[in-house]
Amino acid sequence: MTPRRLAPLAALAALLVTALMLRGLLDPRQSVELPDASLSRPTPMSEIGGGGGSKLHFPRPSNASMQKSVTGSVSWSGTVKPPGSNYTRMLVVASTKAEDTTWVKKELPGLEAAIYVVDNPQAPLHPPLNKGHELMVFLSFIIDRYDRLPDIVIFLHAHRFSYHNNEIQGADAVKMIKALSSERVTREGYMNLRCTWDPGCPAHLHPLAKELDFHHMQPIMAEQWTILFPDAAIPETIAQPCCSQFAVSRERIRSVPLYKFIAWRDWLLRTPVTDYYSGRLWEYLWQYVFTGKSVVCPQPHICYCDGFGLCFEGEQGYKEVDELLLRRGEVQRQLEEWEQRAAAVRKAKEAGAISKELEAPEKGRDTYLLGQRDALNREIDVRTETARQKGKDPAVRAKEVGRAWQTGDGF
């Protein structure tokens, strides 16, 4: 039989192996041998956290371990430590050679970090294959560190400033990490670091729908769901805030059997689903892996208050600040449009090519828009600082969430 005819059979066999592993019917150590020796076992990255280089052992999953998995219906309430206790935390970053991650060490010197470079096989930390964007890194870290996890693991992209981050916090990953409540992560088990719903909530994907969504992800999600979660029915709706940045407690990670993470990484290594789509699919799957729920959309004001200590006194207070942010965004858009038109006119004058079609921007409008933006910035800063001061009181945070609290309780 020719190699071309063998290819479909090989792909089918790989998917069958992954499905058997996810059902717990196949020992991961007996996975099909592929050229890359790192498949179905931890990647050789003993440098993480300064640990030794001994390999993990993967026993055949027992019925008890499968029952502990949260990829199904689950009720979770982690137990926080006594007030004033320390939580060990670790930052896991997925980066490329072109991205600058020096901000991590400079701005977060006391935080242990595992910075993977996906496109540099010589880097101290790198995944077995550059595929699936941050997905390959996150799965590889969990596999390698499954028995050596800190209390809290924070999974993040390489950029410090990004629209992926919370605008209220200056779109600054440093501010988010410093303010992140280890207590909330412990209680919830899993916390998306993005509080704003758009994009992703309240109902992002409908895998069973016949019509195509904007990114054509729904039919792919439906097809791959049956492979990734063979014992679970395809949900009608899948949603959480974007963008694959989240924090998880050690207990919640270990509530999912190790063999499942290995099988999911094997799926990523073998699947014909492209780099783009495999990463995008998992943007909206982490909440299911760690909570057993296909839709996890906490109210933004609760996320900000209990998760980051920004308490805006309820939903209405948050909405008022959010409206200020939207207004500032519109002012900034108009200012950039004015500047672009002014630059075009200036360039045309220098070239001696002024035409009637080239309309000059309104004189003085840039000054007006700058004033508007500055005023909005001041109002946003005042409200955010007020919210931060309120968030220093654990009783205020508990009230915002609706959690019982008495004197002496911590966050």
C-alpha cells in the first residue's frame, strides 16, 4: 500500500488511541510509538522550578481516579487558608523568541515563573511542538509538574499590555497578577483572568447549530468534542470570556486525572486541526476541563471585586465605570481619525499634491478631544481607586459575592 493511502489510516488510528486514553481504556504508556519520543510522557524539562529530572510514572487510571475528574457535573468549594497565610504561586508563560518577557522578572521578582519559548528548541523550557498557540505550553507544564504544583498556577500570554487583559486595570498583566486573590482562586478552583464578558459571554458558541459562526468554529467544536470528551454529550452552548488566561488551584488541577492531560496533548500533536483552530477551540474549553461546566460567565462586578479587589458597589457601579471606558474608547477613536487626516493633509502639502477630495480635519478639534479624554481618564482613575480602597475590606468583597462573612474571616 502506498504512503498516500496509509496516511488516512494512520490518522484514524491516532484518533482512536486518543479516544481510548480519554475513556481510561488504554494505559498512556502503551500509546502508539511516534518519531517524537516526548509523546505520551512528560517533556524533558527538569529545569522547571529547579526540580530533578526524574520521569513521572503513569499508572493505569482506576475507577476512583476517573470519578474524581471534574470533566462532568461537579460542585466545588475549595478551602482557603487561615487569614494571613501565604499561598505559593507560579506563573506559566507561553512566548515566542520575538516576544519580550523581561517584564516578568523585573516587575514580579518574587514570583516563580516558567517561561516557555515555543519556537526555540534550545530554550530551557519549550514544548514538544509549536502548535495550538498557548495550549501546548499549558498542557506540557501540567504534565511535567502534576506532582510538584504550587497552591496557585497562573497561565498567561507573553505580552504585559494587551487587549486580552482587563481594561479597568490598564490592560496591564502586572497589575492583574499582583491584585489576583489567591483565596478566590482557591474557593472557585478555576478563575478566568478576564472579567469583561466581551468576547466570549454569555453564549459564544453553539456547536449543535446548523448555521456557521463568524470563525466557522462551531462545526469543528462539535466534531472535536466527541474526541476530547467522549463520555460527555455535546453542549448546546459553550462560553467563557476569552482569551486563554486563567488561574487554577493545585487541587482543581489534580481533580482531573493526569492521563487526560497526556491524552489531550497527544490529540494536539496528532490532530489534523490546524494550529489556529486547535488553539481557538481551547480558548473556550478550559472552563469545562476544570469546572465540568460548558458555560462559566461570572458577573464582571463580582469577578473584579472578589478576584482583584476592585469593588464598585454592585453591578450598577461597575456598569457606570464600564460606560466611561466605552466613552473614552470612542473619544480615542475620533482623536486617531483626526490625527490620520491631519497627517494626510500635511503629507500632501509637502508633496505639492493637495486636492479638493482631501478634506482637512476640523481645526482645534484635537485639543477638544484631548481634553475630553483627559477628563474621562481622571474620572476613571478616581472611581477605580475608590473601588480598590473598598476592596481592601474582606467584608465588602464577601457582601459583593453574597458569601457569608463574620468578624475575623479573611478574604
